[in-house]
Amino acid sequence: MVLSEKLDKSLFELINGDWHNNFFDYCLPLVRSPQLWIPLYLFLLIFVSINMKENKWWWILFFGILPVFTDFISSDLIKEHFYRLRPCNDPNMNDSVRFLLSYKPQSSSFTSSHATNHFALAAFFYFTLKKYFNKWGLLFFCWAFMICYAQVYVGVHYPFDVICGGIIGFSIGYGFARFFNLKFQQV
């Protein structure tokens, strides 16, 4: 086993096993659920509709296209070419994985689509709405990190899967935001 793979599995065992508590056992499976994200998305749509007069429809279009694009990159391109067994499905990890969901995803663990999608959205939100939220916009990255941490905590991803997904997502989200800002906000 390569050193980086040992480190990845050791960090997974810390997050999924050693660092567990009853509060996280209850909350973190919910954190990764789309029903929890809907209020944030609705708030942002309303916020943009009220505050971004001229280019709100372009922002909403970018907001809708971005997760479709990042999910395609993560799920259809990367996962199809770099298969990695998820910790919850790895027979060598059966004794050490605390699995906290009602179903076991069968797709590749690399990269985490949750991480790719949410870091892309966080970067897009932050860089396009920074003038409205100032430093509070950094909370978008806390939200994305919390979802990524939950992916490891519940047993469906290794840390390397969410780190790589987060880097890819951030890069794409930043690119979308940069294009939006240059084209529509003349920043």
C-alpha cells in the first residue's frame, strides 16, 4: 500500500471512527441531504432577484448550469475512468467503517460529487456575491466543507476523494464566477 493511501485510510478512520459522537451521528447524515440545502438555494435566488437588478437572470442561469456541469465532470468523466471502492463497500474495511446511511452508493468513491458540486457552488456564490456579503461570504466555504466532512464521517468517501472533488469544484466554480463577473458585472 502506498504511503498516501495509508494516510488517506488513517485519516478516514479518525474522522469516521475515533472522532465520532452522538450529535454528529444524528446531524451529519442530514447535512448531506438535498432537503437541507433547499432553503439556502431559495434564499440566494430571492436575494439575487432583489439585489442584482440587471443580471439576475444570467446569475440564475449560471447557478442552474454549474452543478449540472460539475456533476457531469465528477460522475460521468472522472468516476467512470478512475474507479475506487468506497469505504462502506470495501471488504477490507468492514470491521472499521461506521456506516450511517440507509443505502450504500455503488458508484466510484473518486471523486466525491458532493464535494465537487458544493465547492463549485461555494466559489461561484462567494466570487459573484462578495460585494453583498463581504467576509460573511466565506461561510459558503464552511457550508461546502461541512458537507464534505459529512461524506467522510458517514462512511461513503475517503478524505482524498473529497479533497480532490473540492479542488476540482472550486476551480470550476471560480472559472464560472470569473467569466460571470467579467461578462456581466464588469469587475
